[in-house]
Amino acid sequence: MSGRIVLGPNQYGKAECRLVKVTRDTERHVIEDLNVTSQLRGDFEACHTEGDNSQVVATDTQKNTIYAFARDGVGSPEELLLRLGRHFTTEFAWVSGGRWAAEQYAWERIADGDHSFVRTGRETRTAVVERDGDETTVTAGLKDCTVLKSTGSEFHGFPRDRYTTLQETTDRILATSVTASWRYAGTELDFNAAYDGIRDLLLQTFADVHSLALQQTIFEMGRAVLEKYDEVVEISLSCPNKHHFLVDLEPFGLDNPGEVFFAADRPYGLIEATVLREDS
């Protein structure tokens, strides 16, 4: 096999910088809890091929920059990542782009206290900013959002062959852990308000749709977001089907009118789809 061996696409940085920002400008403190990753792209060939570190912005420097920028406030995960992206691509001429990602964890006040908090069991908020030259894209989302509806879900009419044992049903538990990511058309918007609204709309649509299949449900969830939010270009959803199987209680002389279930964690159906505007 001939041909010169060359360096392909590459990036590097500091991963999972745990950041907790406590705002103390009043007696009622505010907590922002994030996990931030910074990765740079650009002219780093000499480092890979020659061990020349003259253009390597140390990953430790990237970590320190994250904490230094947090001193001025986070605002929203997207805003912090946009600031980091602008900094690294303007401060260092050979850095042409990169990828900055964050997860944000929710805390709630204990008894509405001013400085006591409890970590919630809610979903994790996610954000990714990518820069490539003059182009910047912002993607927001959530993960580990576990939802369940105890009725209002059916599954029937699917093909059957000699390997099919699943019984059709017109009433089942529908449970999943939603992972969703949506791409914004621009970078100038109220990211916190947009996140709160989109999250609530996704959950409300899950609750409202009478589901004939999980595929139908996630399409309706995506469509609802695109119909209401012009600033969203596309949305991708990944939803494992958390199966709940009715337990046979007849051996114990008991009936089971759809009340006692075995919650299976694996194997599971995995349903994924992207919903987008036709002209995007």
C-alpha cells in the first residue's frame, strides 16, 4: 500500500472540569453546578509529527481559563461556552476552532432557604458550542430525563413471523429516559428561557400524546418544539423503551388487573430520530 502517511482531523483539551459557582451578592445565594470540557482545533501538526509544543495551549491552561471566566458569572451553559470559544480562537492565532461542552446539574433550595440546597433527581442539562473559522453553532439539550405514563399507550399491528412472541396491547406502561439535543439557528437569544420552555414542552407533549408507538411519540415531541420555537433548526431524540411486563399472579391465586409489573432494564428497545425543517 502506497501513499504518504499524514495527520488527520484532531483536537485536544481538558475534559470534565467540575465547576461550582456560588453567587453571594445577596444573602440569598445561587448555585450553578457544571461539568465543562474544552477541546481545541487548529494548526497542531508540528506537535503530533515533531513533538514541537510551541503552539500547544496546555490543557491545564484551558482548565484555568474555565474557572477564571466563571468568576465573572456563568449566565447559562451556552453563554459560558460561547465566551470560551471566542477567547481561544482570538487569543491564539493558530486555533481555528474547537468544541466546548457542558453538563449542568440542578439543585433546589431546602425549605426555600437562602443557602441550603439539595441535589435534585431531575434531568441533566447539556450544551455544546462548536467553532470552525467564522462559523459558530450552538446545540442545547438534556439527558437522563426519565418519564413514565401508566396508560395512554398502545402497540399493535406489527409484522409477525415465527420468531415473534410479543403480544399486541391496547394499554401498556410507556416509560423511557429521554436524551434530546436541539440546534439553534443563532447565538443571540435567552438560552435559559429557551431551555426551560423546550424542556416543559417536551414533557407536556409526552404526557398528552396517546401513543401508538414510541416512534410516534418522539416525532410529536420534536414537531411540537419546531412548531413553537423558530430559533430551533432541528432536534434529535434518543429514547430507550423501559419495558414493564405484567407479572403473572395466577399461581398465587391472585388476579393482576394491570397493577403489578416487572421493570426490566435490559435488553431494551432503542428508538432514535431527528426531526427537522424540510428546508434546513
